[in-house]
Amino acid sequence: MGNEGGAAARVQGVTPRRYERVGIAAACLLSAIAAIRIVSLFGELPSRATQVDYSIYYLSGYLLRYGENPYTTDLKPLAARLGMDTQDIPRATDPPTFLAMFEPLTILGLKEGYWMWQALNALALVVSLWMLLGRGSGLRPDVGIALAALAVMYPAVVNHFYYAQNKVQILLLLVLIMRWLESRRDTAAGFALALAGLMRGFPLLLIGYLLIQRRWRAIAFTVIGLIGGLLATGFAIGFPVELSFVKGIDVLTGTRWLHYNTNVALGSFVSRLYWARFGVDPGVEIEALRHATVAAVALGLMALTCLATLRTTPAEDRDSAAFGLWVATAIALSPTAWIHYMVLLFIPFARISSAARGGRANGWTIALSVASYALLMAGCPRGCVWSLADLSYILMSYAGTGSVLESIIQQTAVLSLLLAWAAAFTFAMSGDRGKRPNHPSERQHFDASRPASDEAAPTLAL
């Protein structure tokens, strides 16, 4: 009799009480671990107010406030005067619109501006997770809380706050864009995409998604927003300063950064494979072959992304699976992408979790998502803000495998990104998302998003 009741509950989309108790216990445990992680990270943050990447933001905004061009002015003299470290980054590297938005924080002073910046980042992360995992996601509250705790423990988040980055702000903008596209608010989505592009650049790759989906209104307002934003930035900081951002691009995309194992961009990964095989100065022919390989891999990734998007119409893609795939592709194809860029993967991860709850995600998609998360946690547990030298030394002493293991571990971030991309790709390619969901909140969203021509079609009662 008990088994029959459990089966009936599953058919009706109601979770048996024993599973609810397990879910609540898991949510409490993961929340406690996440809280410990937050406290541990918080203890490290005070010393980071004078370090990169916040130091570069602050110095660049400071120079702007005093009428100097941060793209042509050496940051080191000002850094020495303020007691800040730039790690040999000579000039500003961030887009002018972002620096114009950051400039007011320099009025508050170094420490005050730093904590205000981190508070804004924390708020952006909380709002993003609420929109992705909260009410309307189709997830039970305990599952949403557990996933939010896992998100807080994600190494990319640790890395993000350690370096006082700004990618959670881009995450919030992309979540808003996704929601607005789902609700056909293309004007707002276009303006938000323009802002994300002006702040960081690489999100503009999502224009390709809009083109394939034929969201012409969103594209038009993205262009309008870009033009308006560039003009507003030019009037605010001066057009000569804005145009000199090309010097910052040269610094940011230099070959120096491709050697870093924490650079998860696909081009950087391919380059490191070449240099590991042929050396850092392999000659003109090998370098030409390296560039050709990077271009071929990028074109292949774009082709697969476009293929998956072409298979899905906006009406069918109520999980925004194609949108999540384009987010992962934008990270991989960015000229330079660090581990903190991977906070944007919360979008495909969250949509896959919601779909899995409704039975719309296949086993491969779920397995690849879990593998991506687990790999980054295993190889980069503290956000890769620490050195593996001690670990390698110990392993070398006892097993003689320290250097080999370290070489593998150092690539786990980019391998994790590729697994996440594969999960987003299989999710976008799967054809089972048209199935009517079991969860009541999902069923309401499904009914509201169905085309009018389907209203009279017969449906199976679940």
C-alpha cells in the first residue's frame, strides 16, 4: 500500500515525504559547509584591497577622476604612492564604460571602495541565484537552497571574490537577458546585452544567438544601446580616452597571458598544448600552425553551437538551453578568460537542474554537468588562488609523480569548462524538452508559453 502511494505521488509530480526529508537534510548540511567557506574567504579579503584585480580597477578609476588617461599612463608610480600592487600590469585593461562606472567608487577611498565593491558583487550573486534557483525555477525550496550552497562553494566564486572581479555583475545581466527574452521583452533584453558588452565585450557573441533565433527587435536595441553607451562614455571621460582603449586590448590579449593555466580560454589551452610539445619559441612555421589550429577549433565550436541553436525554435526552447550554450561558448571563445568567468556557467547549470526536475534533461547532460563541477572542485578547491608547489613536493618525495600530477591538475579548470560546454551542447541538442512537466509550477509556465495553435491539442493527463 505504501509503495502504491509513493508511485501515485510520483505520477502526480509530488515528492514523497521521505525524499523531502533527505532534501532538507542535504540543504542544511551544504548550507553549513558553504557558510564555513564564506567565513574562511572573508578572513582573506581584507589583505586583498591593495591587490589585483581590484587594484587595477581602482588605479584606473582614480586616474580617470583626475583627468588622466589610464590607457596611456603608467600605473606603477600611482600604485607605489597608494601602496598597491599591479603585478607588472602597466596600464588599464578594462573597457572604458566599465571604468567610467567604477570611477565614483574611488571617491570613497581605498578600503571603503573595496568593501562597497565586494558588497555589490555579493548582491549581484544573490539576486542571480534567486532568479535562477528560486520561485519559478520548478525546483523544490530545499533543492534550490542546496544548489545555491553548491554555487557558493564553486571555485569560480571563490576566485571571483578573491580577486574582486566583476563577472557576477555580467552574470546578473545575462540572467536578466534570458528572462526578458523568455517573456518577449526584447527591448529590455537588447539594452541589457549592450550594457554587458560595453562592460566586458565577450557577451556580444550572444548576438549570434539572437540572429539565429530571429529576435530582430532585441538585436536592434542592442545596437542602439551600444551606440548610445559609447557616446555617453565618450562624453563622460573624453573620446580620446575612450579610443585609446585599443592599447588596453593589446595588453589584455598579449601572448604572456596565454601561458597561464588559469586562463580557460580555448585558444589559450590549444596554445599551451603546442608550447608543451614544441617549446615556447618553436619557430615561425609552428607558430603559424598554432594560430591556424586555434582558429579551426574556434570555428568548429561556433559551428556546433549554431547547429544546436538551429535545431531549436524559441517556442520549443522554454528551458533556454540554446541560450545557456551560447553563454558557455562565449567564455570558451573569449580571447582571455580566467576561472572567475566560469560563474556564468550557473546559467546552463541551473537550467539543466530545473529541466532534470521535470524529466527534460537526459542522462548525458546531467552526468557531464556533475563531472564539470566535480572536476573543478577536485583540481581547484580554493579557486586556484594557491600554489600547488607544496603538494607536488610531497608527492614527488613519496611517489615521484608530483610534477606529472601537477601538470594534470593545472589543466582541470579548462577541462571543467569543456565538460560544461559539452553538457550545455547535449542539453540544447536533446529533443525531449517538449514533454509536459510534472511539477505544478513548471506546468503553469508550460501552459503560458505554449503556442496558441496547440491550445486545442489533446494532452496526456499526468
